[in-house]
Amino acid sequence: MRAVPVVRAIVAIAVVATSLFVALTMSPRLGLDLRGGTQIVLEGKSTDTVQVNAEATDRALSVLRNRIDALGVTDPTVTRSGENRIIIELPGVQDPREAAEVVGRTAQLTFHPVVSTDPAPVAAEGEEAEGEEATQEKLEEGQQRLVDEDGQPLVVGPSVMTGEGVGDAAGVTDPTRGGGWFVTIDFKAAGGDAWRQLTADAACALPGDPQRRIAIVLDDEVISSPQVDPSITCDVGMTGNSTEITGQFSAEQAQDLAVLIKGGALPIPVEVIEQRTVGPTLGADAIDASIKAAVIGLILTGLFITLVYRVVGFLATLALACYALISYAFLVFLGATLTLPGLAGFVLAIGMAIDANVLVFERAREEFGAVPKEKRQGRGALPGALKTGFDKAWTAIIDTNVTTLLAAALLFFLATGPVRGFGVTLSIGVIASMVSALIVARVLTEWAVRRTLLRKRPGISGLAGNGRLRRWLETSGPDLMRRGGLWMAISCAIVVLSVTGILVRGLNLGVEFTGGRLLTFSTSQAVTADQAREAVSGAGFPRAVVQTSSPTGGAAETISVRTEELTNEEALEIEQALERVGGDVSKETDELIGPSLGDELRTKAILALGAAILAQMLYLAVRFRWTFGISAALTMFHDVLAVVGIFAWLGKPIDGVFLAAALTVVGLSVNDTVVVFDRVREMRRARPRENFAKVMNSAILQTVPRTINTGLGSIFILAALTLLGGDSLTDFALALLIGLVIATLSSVFTASPLAIVLERFWPDRPAAPDDDTPQKGPRPVTHASVDPYAHISTGRD
């Protein structure tokens, strides 16, 4: 038997040592919302000639990667999402126009002969001007009227070749030729042949004739229309597979032109359906706030646990610090992206990690309290109670963590963007918390309770004595379930109040769910909401929703502008309008969501919530009983609806980050409910014929200390996030704080009365221990050796 603790100790040391090594040698991968930059999501569109599929999207991705690499952005990422979407992340790029100039050009690159520079026909005086379609009809087949790079009219012929024939392009300079910048183009074999024929035909025109020019067109826009050099002869064309475009180029102009040419042709047309830009200071502030919240929350939680559980509580705090190390190392090792919601999930999991330790210590206290007083200083009393505590808390720990993992998995598979990062971080946190509690904390506490000092003085261990609250609950605990009807009526009133808030106040859905654009700016001068609205309206956007806040309490202001879809140029106009009233303006966030994506995200949010409740209901139905599963599911729905209703009354935004909070509330709700139901299941095996309501009430009273201690540990973390998290984390932490309080109360006052009602109509009569046949007559007195919790309900010490 001694081999098991030794192996467990070796595993604990190996896990902590490996985590420390990974944390010191590897760096985390930060999302754009933490390090600043621009994210663009493109969606491929099918046409009459091409069908969008994974292969076509991959080819488009390769073209886009070439364009982005030429930009010189540090550590850009280009990945495919599904069969028709491409996600592009450009760290450090704060101006979305800069990205859109290259990435956003999505049409095929084509090369055309120039026919003429004739302008469009001008209507005679008194005649109505002809529309664009009419002027195009006067052109020959395949010709089109464009404007060259200098803004002059240009008529081009049909496309001779596409960008697929381009092998490479670069902006270069040659000191031996005067130091001017020019663009070199290398063609592939077929592209070289097409270019040779195109230049051969153009060279037949006289110098200065527009037909001696060649137009390079991208997205129906001429990006360059150079003239063939006089040295090129008619019908011969340029030899070799390379050419040069010369002119009065600056270094930037030459590089930009090379990027566009090198980018080549996209095999499918794409559309920007999402665009996010985050300033670097916002991410830095969020990181600092989260670190402060984590440190303060960890210290407060550690002090509280040490005060309540003394020596084993202090050792659990050390294990909690190891949890933070393990989860961070796991995150870094997997290469997962740490996003803003993910960072909040990482901090939140610290509060959740203590739950397993509290469950174990409370069960150990109960076991040690059942040991006769004359044997409590024996060699095996304290270690035996702790071991039994770990063994009996195992099922509740597994059930609570599995239900949380279900919510996290649904976030990952059904959500998008930063919220998926929250799901990943929460999953890692749950796994790390189990390692911390069941391996690291167990090794430390089992070693400690075997020391002679604690064995002779069990009072300082933290496992001796049930405390005043537990003793009061044992002797004078209230019959909470006697008023089950009242609690259910209050729960129904909360539902009605929440629905009323949603109907009366409405939901302040974020742009993620409605589509549109949300811009957030900080200004150097104080600006009132009326001033900001007037400035934005004067810029031509009277329907924009403008709000202001002063997060720092000083002169700096935060202004948010929410409106329908805007171009990048229109967004710049809003920024310039605010500069006239707010002084120096810096953009903190910029989110653009297409209407189709908004509908999709809204649908996914509803599916995620519904799937989370259904999945956990089925899990609880299998692990317990179907009546318990339905009770827990209805309670989860009640808790989420209550949080949504409160946010509706407060006018708080309902966005993707709120979705992460709502699904976490589902996990918090089911955690407390599982602990109560787990105790009910255990007690019913020992008391199969006792009234179910009495069993439920006893289970609730026995789990109250655990509920209070765990809840306070999580509240410390969430309160720190709410107060220190700033605008980016406050609403998230507030939703979780409200959800934690509601979930803690609902596990007692909603889930339990519901289970009693369902069991009244569909009772389950478990057989007595070691006896599968029902017995008649009064229930025999249960001895403490059979029912280790009899002393709690009878008041025996």
C-alpha cells in the first residue's frame, strides 16, 4: 500500500518540475486582443464558373499568404476555417485600411492591352447624360472603360493573362542606374509566353500611342499601365521570362505594386465578413489587470482557506499555486492562443480549483468527527479520515469537472473567435485543477497528517472538529424543504422578472449578433455624450449609437460608436470628427461583423446554450436519475435567464464574451447541484425508506459548509476581476459574479424542490444495503458504521 503514495509523489514532482521547465523556456502565444493588431475573416463565394470547396479555399489561402508575407508583418497567421473561410491575423497592424489595401483586394489580377484613352461620351447641352451601362455598350466585346493610376480615362481590351502566370515580383533599386526604384516581374513558363505576345502586339504602336501601354488590373482597378520600352520591336516582344516596370516610384510605391502583382490571382472571390482591430495599450492593460486580479484573488483565497482549514488549507494553497503553474505550462506547451476571455477564464479557474480541495476536506472532517474521541490521536485516525475524504469526494469531483468540461467543449466547437479561446483555457484549467487537487494537494496533505505534531494535536491540522456552523446545522438545522413551494414560487417570480426585463428593456445585442461596426476610441480631453453624438452626426452618421465613459476617473474619455456596416474610409471620418472635439484620439478597438455572420453567431449562441443544458441534463440523468437531470436542466435555464434578465435591466451588452460567461454560469449552476445530488444518492443507499424530502434537506445541510467555502473562494477572484479588470473584463466578471450567487442559491432553492416534486410523482425506491428485496415494517435504526452521516442528522458527536 505504501507504493501508491510513493508513485503519487513521484508523479507530482515530475508534473511540477516539467511545468516549471516549460514555463521558463517557452513563451505564450497571445491573441490579437492582447498584443494588438488586426484580424480579418474572409468568406469564399461560389460563382457560375467556380465552386467554393476546401481545395479552392486552400489555393486562395496560399495566394493571400504570399501577399501578406510581402507586407513584412511580424508573425502573421493565415488559416482556413471550415471549407470556405480564411482567418488572417496581422499583429501590430492598427490601420485596417493598410491590411485591406492588400488583403482586401480579392478579384483576379489580369493583364490587358490598352485600346485608347478616350473619355466617356459627354451629353450635349439639353440632353440627358447616358449611364455607365450605355457607354459600355458602345465598346467592342471584351473591352471596358477604366481609370488609370493617375485618374485618367482608359479603355482596355480583353484579358490576355492572369496573375497565375506571375512567379515573383519585387520592388528594387540599382545604384548603378541612378538609385531610382523599379519593379521586377518573373513569369512562369506559360506566363512568359503570354507576356511576350502581349508586348509584341503593343510594340507595333508608335511611341506615345496609348496602344503601346499595357494595363495591369486588380479588382477592376488599374494598378499600373506602363508603356512598352522603345527598344522592343513589333511582333517580337520581350525575350526571357522577366521584365521591369520603371517610373517615378518611391520605395513604398514600388513595394506596394510588387506585393499586388506577386499576390497573383485568387481562384475564388472572397468577402470580408469580420474585421477586428485592437490597440496595443488595451491588451497590455487587460494583461496587467488580470495579473493583479489573479495575485490578489489567489492571496485572498489562500488566506481564507488557510484560516478555515489551517495546515491542510495552507498546503492546498501551495497546490493552488502549482495549479496556476501547471495550467499556464499546459497552455504554452499546446501552443494555444491566450485571448482576453481566455485570460479571464484562466483567472476564474483559480477560484474553481479550490472546490475539489474543499470537498475533500469537508468529507475528511465528517469522517474524523465519527471517530471516537479516545482514538482520534491514534496513528491511523487522521490519515484514515483524509484518505476516506478523498475516496468519497471522488465521484462529486468527477461529476462537477465533467459537466464543466462539457460546457467548455461546447464553447470550443460552437463558438467562434476569442470565445473559443475561453473554452480552451477553461478546459485546461479544469484538467489542471484535478491534477492539483487529486495529486499535488493529496501528496502534501497526506505527508503532513502523518507527522507526529499533527497526529498528537489534530486540532491544528484543520480536519478535527466540524466548526460552529456544522455543529449548529447538525443540532438545529432548519427544514428548508418544508417551504419548497415558496422557493419554487420565488424562482418563478425571478423568471417572470427576467422575461419582463427582456421584453420591456430589450437585449443590447453586440455587433457580433446583429452585424455592423463597433469603434472604441480614447481621447485626451473630456467629451460629453452629447458632444460626441453631435460630432459623429455631423460627420454624416446620425443613426450611430454613441456612448462615453471615464474608466480612469480622469480627463481621458472612452467613446464607443456603434453603427451599421461602414467602410474603412467612413470609420476614418468618424475618428477625425472626434478629434475635433476630443483632442488626441487613439483607436482601442474596431469590430466589423457582416450581417450574415451576425445571424450565424446569434444562432450558434442559442445552440450552444441549448446544447450545454441538454448535454448536462443527459449526463446527470445517466449518473443519477432522470428526475435529477430534468431538475438540474430547468435550474440551469433559470440561472442563465436570470443573468440575461439582469443584464437587460442594466442595459449591459450581450455579446460573445457574455456567451462565455453564460455557459460558465451553466457550469457553476450544475456544480453546486451535483454536490447536493451526489450526497442525496449516497444517503439514499443508507436510508432507502426515509422520506425523500428529509433526505434532501439533510444533504443540503451537510453540504452548506462546502458551498459557502467554495463560493467565497470564487467570489474573491471575481470581485477582483470586477474591480480591477477595466472595461474589457468588468462586464464579463460581473456576469459571472451574479451567476455564481444565483447558481449557489438555486441549487438549494430551485433544483432541490423540483427534484422532490418529480420524485413525488415518479418515486424511486432503492433497495436497502445488501438486500435487493423491499422490507416491510418500520425502518431499522441505522448504525454509524453503516451510515457514516447518522451522527449529523441525530446530533450525535
